Amino acid sequence: MGHPVRQIDADLLIIGGGGAGAKAAIEAHERGVKVVMLVKGFLGRSGCSIFAGNLNWFGPPQDGTTAVQSDEERQRRTMEFLAKYTHYLGDQEYMRRAARFTFDHFYPWLEERGLYILRHDDGSIVIDLPHGTQAWATKMGMSGQVIMDMLRAEIFRRGITVLEETAATSLLTAGGEVVGATALDYRHGEQLVVRAKATILATGHSNYLSLRSTGTREGTGAGWVMALRAGCALQNLEMQWFHASDMAWPRSWMRLHLYPNPQPATAHRTRLYNRDGECFFDGNFLPHNPVPYIMQLKYLVKQVRRGKARFDGGYYTGYRHVEPDVLRKYVYQTQFLEKVGLDPTRDLIENAVTWHMNVGGIRVDGRTMASGIPRLYVAGSVSALVTGGLPNVMYDGHVAALHAADAVRGRALPALDEAVVARDLDRVQRLFRTEPRDGYLPAQVIKQIRTVMWEHMNYVKHEVTMREGLEKLHRIRVEVLPRMRLESLTRRFNYDWMEAVDAEDMLDACELVIRFSLYRRESRGAFFREDYPLTDNIRWLRHVVGRLDGGDLKIETEPVDLPYARPAEGVADFFEVDY
Amino acid sequence: MDGETPAGLQVTDGSAPAPPAVAKVSVFRYAPDVDTEPRYETYEVPYTKGMRVLDVLEAIREDLGHAVAYRWLCGVKKCGMCAMTVNGRPSLTCWEPAEPEMTIEPLGGFRVIRDLVVDRDAHDGKLRALDLVLHRPADRPYPGFPEPLTATEMARAAEMMNCIQCLLCVASCPTVGEKFMGPAALVQVARWAFDPRDGQDRAAYALYAGIGHCADCGDCTTACPAHIPVKEMAIAGLRELCASEGYTGYGPAPEYRCGDEDRRAE
């Protein structure tokens, strides 16, 4: 076939160019480790981290400048927040350390490098009133973008090897260890074999799996399925967050989130209105909840059931009660609304739900980010530790780098298993084809997959519709995948080739999500089953964990440790609890 | 809850004129390793509400099944990667509305990799010579978080942080070339020059980036989708800095007349 394959060696391979991967790269490089980064898009310009709009603050109410005086209180509030944020499924020991990192390391480390945390003219930090739960870098909605821009500049300045528009296509295994990865450089049409003494997988959220998603085309679930195939366990994949307040239109702007979080420099929060203009949700209905996403959806369901909203539109966010000065000075979204002729001080903005972050992911050790497979670490939102948040994922990257740097010291490069390398390369090579000519472009197959997820794995789930979805995915696998073909065999930016690999991975990822969802027979947090509408802390405050066993997926439950925070209820009405 | 009326709903549902039923687009197609020459292909895409140019491209791939190559990584003006030429104008395609008839071509002034994808490496490589990280002076080390800093002090630097490196300003600039890295590079230099915490000689970097070859036409400001006053704040501010530091040769370049397209560098 004459497919060019390039081989690269690294001390440490980092897969992913978001907050976790970037922090890991800097910390490992700082310790003298030779790092190679694979980035599916562009370092610091793609993936989830640039979307991070808000930063956890939890300072004392109304006075940001004295925040450092109350560490314990800030940590307690952060913990309480993260426990509810993960519906009590998050690793609480991990959260305690990540909360400390946020205040002891994240803010000073970034500010020392020039991050600008939004201030007032008197120098005090802009917070939401009165609770002080959030802070922002330059504007609400822009924090991740400016942080990632800084990390990008630093990584290039350090001369770290960064391969952009190059995605990992498998984790290479040999003798029960992960010894590197295969990759596809779609810009040059070239496959790579990267051999590494240690690997950090940091591919971010799998948030492109449904037709309306906040993620972009990189977020295909490849991280999950590569890890599963390499022997890792996956956890709580059914715990899928949705957003209630994303733009219904234009289509690209479904990712523009109209934050229900507390807004900067005001006590007002956004409101949701139904078809008839009746306000049915205001963040201040739950003044102590800094992240009311979960509750927005619970309130929205009731409107949908009354015919006063649809999940794909017909309900609205309103900023009319928010001070115009706040919208103008502090909110990134305002300019978008104006661009489509809306005045946020007067008009309501149509919303629809989107598939957003994943609570679950790859099961890892929250102290070391070790995956359980030797030489493989997992960092950031692709893991099951917490739902997301830039301070948390940078903590993961930091910890993974420290442990990986120790692990590679004095070690030789591992030997590759040539049969495994050939198998993994061949899987990608055989998709480089233009036959059958009347077949489907990978982009069309991906749309079919995402449509199944939108129709069968939307916010309201039921065993019957989920099983239908599984059957439709199976039909795509046997009938459509064999007919997937590229338009041409150009090797220059043939993104279709990348998407052909993605389509296979997405099918696996989507089937996993449905099978995990069928397993959990309750409703919790982000996860709502009409056929099991109770939050059942007696039987289901447990992790759903899946791993490959002889090639088949085996799902079981594992206990959740609750050393610091636990829900008050045993079994409760899903709609009545605030997590 | 407080007597809201649904008046806003009417505004939301259509203050704009009725859109056309379809967008007709002519798209530049060229894969240099398999095509003998570039061509334009035309497509008709059903119009959707508020449709952006990027939405049209997505529909061409997903719904019509034509494998047009283009970059996009966010869809909401954060990544800066979906810059192209639309009806002759450098445009960020996630930001600009679809027009009833459009010609979509790669961003001007850059080497075409394939179709609408251009090579940004040369530009990124130049930026790396500009030392775009904070350098605190030795006598003012970082005092710990939160450091004393006000919104007023950071106002101009924060304006520069809106830059997403989409390179529309570079594509619009009539004097960018061998001697001038272009407006985007100057915005990045200005981002640190305007930061009161920085002690680096940023005027020297502005000169190195070629500020003396900027003709002050203001096309960069017009092009900027992030609404950065590139000419008025970034470049003017850097020129003031150059003057106050005793440098000369910071422009503006006197010889350029707006509309003189022949001077445009490749």
C-alpha cells in the first residue's frame, strides 16, 4: 500500500492539548523529561478547555481581596459544591486535594505568569454577589480561552515537541503495559508510531456524541474507547450532563452557553421563560447553589410535560433584569446576541438542550492518576474523577506529570509488540479508501450516529427507547460502516480519514453510554430515567463500572467512598433533591 | 413570577427580514497532491435560522455529502481557526451570517494546504520570536495571589486579550510581508506591553515585528471580529511606547495609499 509511517520516541507521551495535557507538559518539561504532545486540533485552541467560562472562587462574600484568610471555609464550600456537581459520585478525597490546589497553586501559578483575574477599579476581584462562588479571567465566558492561550505560548517557548492536527488512534500495548500510541497526522496524511516510557491520556470530554452538543468534532469518545481496548475500566458513563440554556440557533452557536451560574458583579442570575413568557426558573430560586444546571433541567422537564417548552426549543433565557452595565462589561455572550439582532436588556433568547460534559470516564487512582495499566496515566475530563472545571483538570495534569516524571527516570524505552503495532496501524489504513463510490462520507455516518443519540439518549430516558437506540446503532455498524468511504485519496488535510476512524470510535462510545445507562436503574443528578424516576441512595449510590472481559463488556457496580459529604436522603423524588 | 409578559418572544422570533429558502455557494476546491488545478464547486444548502457561513459548510459535508476541507474548532469565536474569504472579504465563518449567494475561498495571503485550509505555521513561527510571555522585572517579583492590580491598570491589556489569532487582520493588511509580521503580531506584543507587570522592552519587539511598515490604514480594526481597536489602541499605543523609549523608525509607513493593492505582499 505504501502508507508512510513515522516513528517517534519520547520519555513521556501526552495525548491531548487542553488544560490537563498542557499543565502536564509544562510540569514534566520542568523536570527534565522529554515530552511529545499529540493534539487532535491545536494546542490550547481546541477541545473543551477553551470553553471554560467560570473559575471556582468560593471566597468570603462580597470581598474577594481577603479571600486567602479563610482557606478552610473555601475548601469546605468547594467540596460541598463538587459533591453535588458530581451527584455524590465524585472521588471526595480527590476533590479535597483539587480544592486545595485551586487556591494554593492554580491561581498563583497562573497569575505569576500573567493571568488577569477580573478586577474592579479599586483592585478588588469581581465576584458574584453576595456569595462569591466564581471569578473570571477577563470576562465571564472567556476564562479558558485566555488561560489556554498563555499555556500555548509557554509550551512553545519551552521548545516542547507538539504535533498538532495529529490524533492518537490507539494506545499501544506490549506485555500488559502501555508503551505508546499510534496516531494519524491528518494534515500530512501520515500515520505515526510513538514509543514512550510513559503516557498521559488527556483527551477531554466526549461531548460530540449527540446531534446537539457543546463539544466540537474532536470530542468523539476516542479517549474512552482507546483506554477500554488497552484494558482500563470505565466508570459512570451514563452520567451525562445536559445544558438547558444553550442557544437554539444559529446551529454553530449551540455551544454558546447562557450561563445560569451566578453572574459577575451582580446578585441577579439568568431566568428561563416558557413558550408563554412565564418565568419558570431563576438561579436565585436556589440561592446557595452555585451551579444550577441540574435544576434547570428538572424544572424544564415539567414545562415540556405541560407542552410549554420543547427540548429542541420554544423556551428562552432572559437577562432583562440584569444590569445593562454587567452585560456590557463582563459577559462574553452579549456581543453574540447583538450580532443576531437581539438586545439582551429587552429580548428573550431561544434555548434548546445540548449534550455537555461527562461526569464519568476512565476509572483512575485519584492520588496518582494511574490507570491501573502500567505506564499509563489519565488526566482531565476523560477520567471519572470529577465532571470538569479548569482548576480540576489542571490539577490532574500536574499530578500525572509528577508521577510520570518519576516513573520514566532511569528507565529504558519499552519494546513494541510488532503484531499489535501492525494491527493498530492496519485498522486506520483500511479506512483510507474511496470504495464503494455510492457509499457514505464519514461525516454523514457521524451525523447518523449523533442523530440516534439525540433521539434515543436525550435528557429523558426509558428502557424501551434506549434499546431501540442500541438496535439502530447496531444497524449502522453492520450496514453503514462497511459502506463508509472517502471522497478522495488526497493526503493533505483529509479530515474525512480522521472522521472515518472517529465514526468507528463513536459507535463504540455511544453503545457504551447506552449499556451503562440501561444498567443504572434509578435517576440521579444529570441522569433521568422515566422508568426509574427515584434517586435511590440506598441501592444506587454506587459506581457503574465496565471493562472488557474476554472481548465482552462486563458491567458491575463498585462502592462509592463518602468520607466528607453524603446526601441526607435515602430514596427521594428525583425532582425534589438539588444534586 | 414578576409579571413578565411574552412581548420579548415576538422580537426573538423575527426582527430580521425573511431569509431566502436556500444559500447558493461556490466553494474553492483544491487538493494539490491529486488535483491538476483548483476549481470552484457550487452547492445549494437549505437555509436554517440565523445560519452562519460555517453552518453552510457543515451542511455541505453532513447533508450533501461533499468532502470540503476546512478548519473549525469551536464555532463560537474562541479558536480563531475558521477564518476564510467570503465574497472577497476576510471573514470568521462561525461569526458572520450566511448570505443568499456566497463565494467561499481560503484566507488570502497564506499557502493553501487543501480547499479552505491554509498553512498558519509560518505566522505562528514568527510569533514565537516575540517572547510572548510575562517578564516581571527583577526588582518587582510576584508578590503572591492576589497581587495588587486594578481594572484601570489592566484596561488596555485586557482589550488585547480578546485576540483569538484568527488572522483576519493579517489577511486584510496591505503592508504585511517580509518586513512586517502584521497586525496580529502587534496585538500580541501590545498585550504584554500594556501590562503594568511586564518589564520587557516591548518597543524593541514591536520594531522587530515591523511596526514601522504599518501604514495606519485601519483595515485591521475593520476586519477584527473581536472588536479590538487594532490601529487605534494596539498600534498607536506601541508607537507611543517606541517614542517614549527613544526609538525611531516606528512609522507609520508614509508611502502607502489605501487601495494600492499592488503593494500587497504574498
